[in-house]
Amino acid sequence: MFPPILPFEEIPVNSTPSTENVFKLPDDVQEFCNVAARIVREELLPLEQQYLASSEHAYGVKETINLKNVFGPDVVERLTRISKETGLWNLMVPEEHGGSGLSMLAQIAILEQFNYTPVPFPFANVPNILYQCRGEQVERFLEPVVRGEMTTSFAQTEPNAGSDPGGMMQTRAVRDGGGDWIINGTKMWISMAAESDIIMVQAVTDSEKRQRGGITMFLVERDNPGVHIEACGIRTWLGPKPSQYVVHFDNCRVSGANVLGDVGAGFSLGQKWLTIHDRLLRGPYALGKMQRALDMSVDWAKQRVTFGKPIAERQAIQWKLVDMSIDIEALRSLTYSVAARADAGEDVRTEAAMVKLVSTEWGARCVNEAIQVHGAMGEALELPLTLFYRYLRHAQIGGGTSEIQRVLIARKLLKG
């Protein structure tokens, strides 16, 4: 028998403190969290079995792409309408671009709710660096992404430039003598490249300066004749369909109007993207999954009987649940703290590396324990646990390995 889905009243709003006189989210943010929790219960959880059973879902954060792969237009349109009517569509969009203007702390608290299930919820997934668009770039690139008409991918990693992209990057961009740039090189492990409309490409424009003023960010349309994406993609254990791609740039001509930010400032832009989207946002990404794993484990432990009594009465199981709960509380505290510091304008690159490190390692550990608590049932594909585990285990590599995060943290500790 599969563990039952919790009644709505019993699904925790994960951001709500359980005791008095402790940190509390502002009322308006808490209201958004409550709305998100209700959407998860009433709209997403009923779709979970169909999503898990589908051979069409792919790993990735492009919510609308995954939805369209699995569900019919009626489901996609309904969820998109709910997202826009509740204001959640513009969750991560600044006010000056028609968004909610919510703080990073608020965004993280709300996103945690949606990560309680693998079923994606559509919203405007806008890379933070895309707000650097100027002039005609706003209409060509930014506004369509905000509306959900275009999606993006980030191209930094190369076959021989993963953990040290600044020092080892080989993709080059040179001026053609006029206003255009010619890009040549190969990027690898580019998530969702075949499905995206815009590729944010880093290329070396000054081989002497490299990451210190010699790498530039370009906005390259996927249908540019100089862009060639290997059709087969790279198959991994993350899902039945490829979501990682090799992208070749062969004399790829782009206009000077496609430079994002300043020439030579592309590496710092990439770091800003990594700090928020691939490190700090790993916190809510893991927290929602960890909370779901704990809730499922508690419920299963109470109903699963062996040798005449529920396994919840056995210390071996109790200690697993306790360790899972502690990891969740500690990660939530760290993530909220770093988000608040980012809202205050602090440089949180090191702290975001901490969030990325512990969210992925503790997250995988937490879900691994949940699988163990469930025994053979934990391996059932009708449950989200094995999918959660694959996602979180992958996250210890993607976006910078756990070892690289430790290097970044140590660098600050030992500075000077």
C-alpha cells in the first residue's frame, strides 16, 4: 500500500515557525506561502502520479517545457492562468518590469512550497542577469522571457573547462572589423539548450585578461545558423529524456547589440547568475523535497507494522526522522539568513556557496534516509523519492561541485 497523500490541513506550510517569539515572515509573504501550499495540494499533487509515470518528463527548471511535455494544453493553460491570477507568475520579476517586487527571502519561502512535489508550476523563470538588458534588448529578449514566450539556457561549461572556466575557457569571440562578433567554440553539459530560445554564452574576448575583464556574455538565438546543438543530447540517470547538450558555435555571427552588459564583464555576470540561480536557490529546491520526504516517512513509520508494532516505535527509525528534521531546520535557517543578507545588498557569493553545498549534500542524505525508512516501497517509481534523490545527488555536481563550493568557502576564510 502506498503512503497516502496528506490532507491539506496536515501539509505543513514549510516556512511557518513552530514556536512563538522566533523569526516570522511578513504577513504578505506568509499569505503567498499559504496560497502556494494550497495550489500544491489542490492542483499539483493530484497530477503527480501521471507526471511520475510519464516517459516524457525531463530534468530541468524550465517549468512550462516540462508541463507541455507531460500534460495536455488544458492542464498547462489552467496552471498558467492560476499562476497569473494569483500573482505568482511574476514571483521573481522586479516591479520595474511589471513584477511583484518580492524580496529574495520571500521568493525563497514561496519556492520551497512548490518544491514539495516534482510536478512543475509555471512562472516567469527569468535569469537575474537578463535584467542587464538595455535598449532594444529589453523588447527582443527580456520581455518575451517575462511573458513566458521564450526560455533561456546558460552556456559556460566546456569539455575541458568545468570547475575552472575562467582559466580554461576556449570559446572565443572576435570582432569582424565592423559591429559584429564571430564566436567559435564548444560548450558542454548545457541544460535544456535544445529547448531554449536564447543561449547566454560566455566567450573569451581578451585572452590575457580572461576572467578579469576578458570574458564577454552574448545573447545568442538558438536558431542562429552558427549554432549547432548535438541532437541526441547527453543521456543521464536524471530522466528518460536528454536534458544536457553539447553546443557548437561555428563562425557564429552575432551583432554587437547582442552583448549583455559591458564587453569583458561577462564572467562577473556569470558569477551573479551562479550565485543566485545555481547556488542560493538550491536552498528552497532542496527544502521542499526534504520536507516532503520527512512527512512521507513519518506517516509511513506510523502505519508500517513489523513484528507486531509500527516501525515508528523503533529507535533506529526515530533517529533517522530526527536527523532529517534537524537538517531541514538548519538548512532553512541558513537559507533564509543568506537571502536576507542578499536583500540588504551584501555580497553573498561565499554564503550562497554554503547554501549550495549543504542543501545538496544534506538534501540527498535526507531523501536517502526516507527511502531506507520506506524499505522496498522507497524504490517504487510511483513515489517521488527516487526522483528527488537523483535531482539532489546531481546537484552536488551541476552548478559547481561540492568540492568547488568548499574551495570558495575556504578562500574567504583564509583570505589575507
